[in-house]
Amino acid sequence: MENAEQDGDIESDDSADDARSTETESDRSDAEHAMDDVTIGDRYDALPERIDDEETRDDVRSLLSSVETLETDLEQARANSDRLQSQLEQERSEFKSYRSRMDDRQDEVRDRAVKGLLEELIDVRTNLTRALADDHDDVEGLRDGVRITLQQFDDVLSAEDVSAIQPEPGDEVDPGRHEIIRRVETDGSDELIAELHEPGYEFGDELLRPAKVSVSSAD
């Protein structure tokens, strides 16, 4: 009977310890959540009373103050990040709009240039048609009309920075601008232009069509 009473007392003590442990953990959890919404002063006042050493309490207060400063800096950094992100999105939008306007302007300039060139070519064609429609008995007159039209066409090309490639016999071959279509045996120097068959054309520094030439080939 005495042993049973002792066992009952032990179980009661264990239950009491468990209850106190549960209450302590619950209190600690509630305290942690509450600390999120309190100030440095509140946190300092909430320090355990057992910290009696003044120097230690000052150190704790300093640490809490540092934490508050870091939290303030963090909030400011987040605000700056949001502001910079907003500015970046705005600048991206403005750049996209600017690029769209530039593309439209380039298209407009290109269309104007093409239109102007086409108008000039139409004028050349009109003059050539008139020359062919004249009395063909006047061969010399027809030649003059075609010659004038050809000069007008050359003027149009020159105005667009298009130049002819017309090497002379005896000139050296330029592989980048001349296309060899025939080799002619000769007693003279080798690999020189013997004859120009068809002129080439350049647009600025860009090759449009190479000149077709015959090249000398020594025996």
C-alpha cells in the first residue's frame, strides 16, 4: 500500500513537470511573436529581471538599438529597391517607345528615298520611250536621244552614290572588283586586263556588280 502511494506521488510530480514545461514553451512562443511589434524600449523593459548587472544590460540595450537601426536600414533599402525597380520599368517603357519611333522614322526616310529614286527612273524611262517613238529614219537623232537618256540615267546613279567600275586595258586585275570571263594569249605582260566587256558598279564602298573583263595570258 505504501509503494502504491509513492508511485502515485511520482506520477503526479511528472504530470506537474509536463504541465509547467508546456506552459513555459507556450509563454516563450507568445513572447517571440509579441517581440515583432515592440520597440527597443519595450524590448529592453521586457528583459528578464535576473539581468542585474548594469553593464550587461547596457550591452543588451546597445545590441537592441543596433537591431532597430538595421531594421530601419532594411526598410529603407526595400523602399529604394522598389523605387529603382519602378524607374527601371518606366525607362524600359520609354526606350521601347523611343525605339519604335526611330524605327518608324527610318522606314519613312527609306520610303522617301525609294520613292524619289523611282520617280527619277520613271523620268528616264519616259525619255527613252520618247526617243524610241521618234522617226527611226533619223538614226543619228535616235542615237542622240538614247545618248541623252543614258546620261540622265548615269546622273541618277551618281546622285545615289553609285559609281561605275570601268578598268582600262593594261590595268592590273582586282579580284574584289573584276570578274574574269576570258583569258587571251598575248606576247605582253601576264594577268593584265585585255578588254572590258561590261562595267561593274559600286554603291559607296559596297560592290553591286563586278566588271566583266578579259585577262592577258602570256605564252
